[in-house]
Amino acid sequence: MPFAVIMAGGRGERFWPRSRMAKPKQFLNLIGEKTMLQLTVERIQGLVGISDTYIVTGSDFKDTILEQIPKLPEGNIIIEPFGRDTAAAIGLAALVLGQKNPGEVMIVLPADHYIGNMRKFHEVLRSAVATAGLGDKMVTLGITPHSPETGYGYIHLGELINTFSRIPVYRAVRFLEKPNYARALEFLSSGDYLWNSGMFVWRIDTIREMLEKHIPSLAERLKEIEDTLGTDQYQKTVEKVYSELPKVSIDYGIMERADNVLVIPCDFG
């Protein structure tokens, strides 16, 4: 069974004043009675067990997470002492999970998505896990655009690579930053571009290799943390190293540079 890593370290800037640093949007019930984090954890049950679900966040939010997800083992909360963007957060999670099973698949999900069609979501994730589990490919989910949205990054869709359970998997030609309106309109009209969802699936050893290849300065410092995992030196080391890590997103640091990225087009609401 794969691991799931939920990114829940946002600082609450987008839905101010309701969402703020003390309680970012992932901990709010913006849709229905359950919070965005609770919905995200609930959404993956059946694909990933609660014991294999991990949440990366800041120390300020640990108690909130345990309150909202009471069945989550306390040790499954991975604390970042400082925010250093998604490459560092994913790298730290890969270190922790690599101690358990370095060849297992790791699903990375934001904590603040709304997804309407659970059945389709599960079908796509199962295909992504099967694809990533075969070897050194990194899989991302691309949302089929329905408007010339300028607030999202885009993925240029390449040739069909394979099909798993009737779900097509394509090569990702390149990742593009948020476009202006005219370019977004071109992307929409062409039919060859998808919204970048920020959802990723890969083997733990694969993402670690990609970190070493594309962000070696980050990978080298993370190894200092790895050497202290499970010891009384861990907390001191992670705080020291994290303060010196480069601040870079997984999209810019790896996905825009790698040539082993696949993408699954998705339309699950």
C-alpha cells in the first residue's frame, strides 16, 4: 500500500480575514461541516490507510491536526521548523518514509483541495500509483481546463505513453508558469494544456534521486538530517539545517527540469 503525504503548511493568506496565520484555510470548514484537511484525509481512505498517512506542517499546527484527525498517529506529523517551500517539505517527508520502505510509492497531496467526484479521483490515483510503481517515472495529475485561468500553472501534454485501467498516461512536455490572459486563452483553445494540480505520485527512491540530480544543495543538507532520524540529535539538527536550506518549489526545482515526468489528464470536479 502506498504512503500519502499531505502538505498542510500554508500560512492563511488567501482567505483573509477568515483564514489567517493562526488558522490557515486547510483547517477551516469552507465546504460543509468538515475542514479541508479532514476532507483530504477522508478522501484517500481506501487507497491509503491512516497509519500510512503523513502530514507535513509547522509546529504551530500540530495540536490542531491531532484534534481534527484524532486517529492519525502523532508520529505521522512531520514538523518543519521553518517554511522552505515544497521541495524541502517533500524532501523531508521522503527521508522519513524512506526509513520505512524506500521503494514504496508516495502520493503527495495539498491539504486544501475540493474534489467533487470521488470515484474518478480514486480511479486516477490508482493508475498513477501503478504507473509510478513500475520504476523511475514521476507522475503528476493535470486538470482539464474549462476556462482561460491565469491563476494556475499549466502542463503541456505530450504523446500517449500507456494506459492503466482505461486511464491514459501521457508524457509531460513541460511545466509553464501562470500565464497572462491571452496566453491562457491560447492554451485553452489548443487542447494540449492542463492545469497544474500540485498532486504528485512517485517512488520514494525516485524523488530522492531527482532531488540529488536537480537540487543537490538541498539533497546534501537533507542527508545531515537523515543521519539523526530517531536520535535525540534530530530536533537540534533539523532546526539548524532547515534555517539554511534553499527556498524552492518542487515545480521549479524538479518538475520543470526533469525529463521523466508523466501526466494523467483529470476531470473530477
